[in-house]
Amino acid sequence: MAVKELTFIIVVCSCIVCTTEVEFFTSTDKISELFNEEEFLLKTFRLYIDSEEENVKIMKRLLLLLQLGSYLDPDDPEKIKDPVAAYKLIRRVRTEWINIVDYTQRSLYQLYQTVLKYAQIPQLKDLDGAASGLIRLQEIYKLYPHNITKEMALNADEAYHVGLVAYNEDKFQHAFHWFLYSVDSLTQYSNTTKENLLLYLSLSAYHFGSLPVAIYFGQQLLNLDPTNDEIKVLLDLLRRLRFQRSSNPDIFTLNKKSSKFETLCRGEVDERTSKRQRALSCRYSTGGGNPRLMYPPVKEEVEWDEPRIIRYHDIISDREIEILKNISRPLLSRSLTTEGVSKDRSSQGVFLMEDNIVVARISQRIENITGLSKKSAESLFVQNYGIRGRYEPHYDESGYENGRIATFLIYMSDVEIGGATVFPDVGVVLKPKKGSAVFWFNLRKNGNVDLNTKHAGCPVLRGNKWVANKWIHVFGQEFRRPCSLSYLE
């Protein structure tokens, strides 16, 4: 019976061939799909074990470990809000299922190999990308490993991997803290050795410039292995360098220096900015007398006066949001910049055409609210942010002749911690609020870029961030937003 079920699954899988490589870490929605992928693999693996006679004890033990690993997973994949939990899921699905492939290759039973051929298993770049995401979150929100793993701990091997990624990215202070965390998490079942961790602790401290700490951990390693000549040479070099350097930075305390972007992401807003915002107004708007907005009018709130940033409340319903998500999910791919794939942007997105009635209705609503023509506007761009999901400071104006005159940004989800849109040059922080949208002009009336519109998307520390962008272009706005010859306008 198990063979028939497995054969049926293989036939179904054979009808679905992935033509593009799936990337997981840049979209929390893609990460959520791993729950279904894991459930599928568990089911087919159970059927395989039932039909296999050799290696059955080993594989059943492995199956039990996998089930234990997924025991604490949330019932609803949408609830994967913790970046550490997302990292652990990617690591587990990749590492453990690669072990299954290894075990089944020892068998003559090839049917199950066909099932695994069509399974979507995270690649090494997904695991490294998830680890890099944790490190970026630490950098912006000034978090130690014990802070970011408060709700879900990492074991020694997982922490060691995050440390290695930080080390290879030359982020030696964060690498040092992850190696320390790994040392404290070592058990008899860990694959990572104390010797290896002490070596990397010493090297991380050396590269950071904290030579006394590097010497200390190097000596600890030598105590474990007095015959290690390489460590003796390293220690001799460190001791000589120590007397040549006048400063030894504190590797144990994270540097509090931050860019304006990072400061705003942490919610550290200048009191003068807050006072100025409190003096701004809100009202009901008909979009300049648009008959489509006479009943009901839209709720308009001025978030900032120069540049003028407007938030519109309740402009998209929960039902419309779910429709946009469902349309987008199978089409999501890595978001690009004008230079292609960039480390400055970590999300997945898709442009949605107006042949869908909901997309067309939302685009028309944007035109009604802003008073700007959508004829030369870009299609609605839906995005889902992954681990460290963010967009570093940038201008939306594309630099082309028919540039992006304005941006309409719709928030399709609330975000528990992080995920704000910030304008570093003016000190404004806009928190995501589901169903609302923010609007601003990227170009002044004289055609020059408004330099105060540089903005960024803060990393999501906890939660799931969905947005939809509508970039409106210059052509078609000649009579709706007349040009000016004044340098000041």
C-alpha cells in the first residue's frame, strides 16, 4: 500500500517541474512555505520507510528527530515572526533532509529518490543569507546573541555557523559574540569542538584589535593542546604586536555609534521632530473634489510638512489584501534595484498587471486619491520582506527622463517590531499600519529631485511585512501638477 501511495505522489510531482531556482531567505512568505514542504517530505519519507527493509532502524530514528524538531512549529505558517525561528527552520530543512538523501542513496529503492528530486530544499546561500540577516538585525538594533535568541535559542552548531558567516563578512565583533554563545551552548552531542571555537575567538579578537583578549583565548587553546606549534607561533606574534599598539578596543561591548538611518529604525526620534509632528493635522479628503470620493471621503493625515508626506487610512480592505497576497505568492522573486540584485535590498516582489479586477480597482483608487494620472505609472509592485528584510537609504526617482514623480506605498500588514519607513534627512519615522498608505512627491515642481525624500525600509525584527508600491511617472501630469520655473519650488 505504501508503495502505491508513494508511486502516486511521484506521478503528481513529475507533473510539476521547477524551472527557476527558489530563494527562501529574502521572503518570510517563502520561508513559511517550508512548513508545507517539510510536511510533504515527512509524509513521503514515512511511506518510503514502510516500503524499505534495509536501513529501516536508522531512518526511523532520523524521522523521530525530524518530528521532534518540528514539534514546536506554529500551527499557522503566517505566525513565523521570529527571525531566529526562521533561521532554524531553514537550517533544519536543509541539513536534516540532506541527511535523508544520503541515507536513501544507500538503498536500491529509487522511487523515493524521484520524490526528493522534486522537493524544494533550501540551498547553502539561503542558510548563509538567514545568518547574515540575523547579524544585520544585531547591527541596526544593537543586539547581543542572548537578546536576539530570547524567545528561541540556537544550539552550539547553529551559533557557530552564524559566527562563521559574521567572520567571513569581516564583522569580527559579532562573530566573537556568536562564538562565545556557542561555547556556552556546547554539549556532548555538538559537532562543533571547543578547540575550534577558541581558535576563532582568538582570531576574531585579533582582527577586531583587542589583542589581550586574543592572547587570552589563544592561551586557553594552548592549555587544551600544549603540542600545537601553530598556536605557539600565533601567541608569540600576538604578544609582540601587543606592545606595538596603543589602543585595545572593547570587544565585549557593542559600539553605540550609528547612522541616522539606524537610529531612526530603533525609534530614537528627536523630540523636536515629535513636537513638530504633533502640530500637524488630519482631515477627511475628497481628493480635490473627485466625485468618486464624495462618499465616503478618505481619511488623510499629514505625517510631515516638508517634504509633504501624507498617510491615508483604511484605503484597502483585508479582503483585497488577501487577494493581492494570493495572486503574488506563486510569482514572488528577488527584488532588484537599477543595478540588479543588491545586498541593500532584501525582499521578494512581483509586478501585478491590471487585468485583475482587484489590482485595477486599487490603481484607480490611487489615481482618485492623488489626483495624478496612472497612464504612465508602473504596475502595482507587491513585496514580502524576509529575514533582515529591509531597503537601505535610497531615492525612488529613477533618473530617467520620465522619472518617478511620486510614490504611493501601501502597508498590507502590521509589523510587531521594526519594518518602519524612515526619512533620515528629516528624521521622520512611519510605522507600518495595515490598510493604510503613505504618499509623497519625489520631484519638486521644477523637476529637480527633492533631496529630503531619501528614505529606507528598516529591517523586520519581529513580524511579517507586506507592502505594495505604486510609482507614478512624470508623463501625463502636465496639467495635474503643473511645472514651475522657480528654483525654490
